[in-house]
Amino acid sequence: MTPRLAAIHRHPIKGIGRERLAAVDLIAGAPMPGDRAWALLHENAPQRDGWQARRNFLVVASGPDLARIEAEGLGPITLHHPARPDLTFDPAGESSRLADWVRPIWPADRPAPTRLVKAPPQGMGDNGEPQVAILNLASLRALSQKIGRPLDIERFRGNLIVDDLPPWGEFDWIGRQIRIGAVTLDVTDPIGRCRATEASPETGTRDANVLRTLDDGWGHQNFGVYATVNVAGRLAVGDGVQE
């Protein structure tokens, strides 16, 4: 079968919420528009703008209940969590509303949230590069089988979710160019994973040792690949993937 784009995910605030899209327009040399466009600093981080390492922000690796948040829009942004009332706010001017909203689902022994910072042009991705993250559902199924139960792809907070590819076939793309719909991407690196993958998007609890399972099964802790947009264009769910 021809590989295809099965889903598109965007995360307007780093570590806080995910949004499912039917289509998106990608820009050459840039991250997905609106993805990780903002990030919420905690009180122990330098209170400055610009890209910072993920340890300075509220992220799922430190607060697993954040995994249950869903998002809509870019400005205003609406957030949903089963234990909180919905929040609609302007990220450019109402960061205190987000800090207050997220505090009850953030661990009390962790540094408290302070303010939102706007991402620089390369976005606020973990690697500091203007890239998108591609995930493979066949690799997820292989990992789920190894771990003994189904896992949700949303644990891995990717952007472009592909299917009808062999398990781990995305790693064969590294150093090569692929095309999805009208968009051409240069695949550059595997994505090394962290404890965020332990958190269930359904329960907000740590319920799977993904890192150990990856190590035991395949000798690495990678899931998905980074890619740079080379030729801009529109992507839609169902588009074919070509090498």
C-alpha cells in the first residue's frame, strides 16, 4: 500500500494541549504554523523571551496530567481538560489566566507556572530547530504489541502522523527527501524520547515505561523523525507519501 498522511496534530502551547487538524499550509524552512508558538515558564526558569530548553517550561514529562489537555485555535486559544472548566484566553495578553487555570493540574511539588513566552521564528521545539515531527502508526503498533496493550499516538506529540508504512520505516527516510501532498520535506534525525511518553492522554497518569520498552526491543529510545520543509504547500489528511 502507498503510505498516507493519517492525521495532523498541532500544539499551540508547548506541553499544554493538542489540536487535530484536517489540513494545514506548511512554510519552507519553518515549523508547522502555530505549533508550539507559546510556552509557559515556571518560577525557577529565567524569566525571558526566546527559545529555552524544555526543563524551563511546564511540560508533560514533569506534569503528566497535562497530557489530557486538548486545544482549539491560535488566538484566542481554547483549552479543555476533564477536571477543569474550559478556558478561552488571548495568549498575547492573558498569560496569568492560563497560569491560574493550569495550577490545579500541575504537581504541587513542582515550580509554579509564571508567564507565557512567545516562540522565536524556529518555534519552541525541543531541538530548537524549525522542523516538523513525523510519526508512524505502524511503529506505534509494534511498540504497543511489545508493551502489551494499545498506546495512543498522542503520547508522542508529533505533527504529521503517517500510516501504511512498515514499522520503523520512517528511520529509512533519514538523510532522504519525501513528499506528502504538495509538500517536500528533508528528513534529518530520529526523535529521542523522554518521560512525557509515559503519560496517558486518557488518564493523565504514568502507565507505560516506553523508554525501557524501546531500549529492550530495539536498542534505542527514538520514536519518529524530524523533517525540514523544503518545498511549501498544503497538506490534508489522506494525502499520499512518496519517497
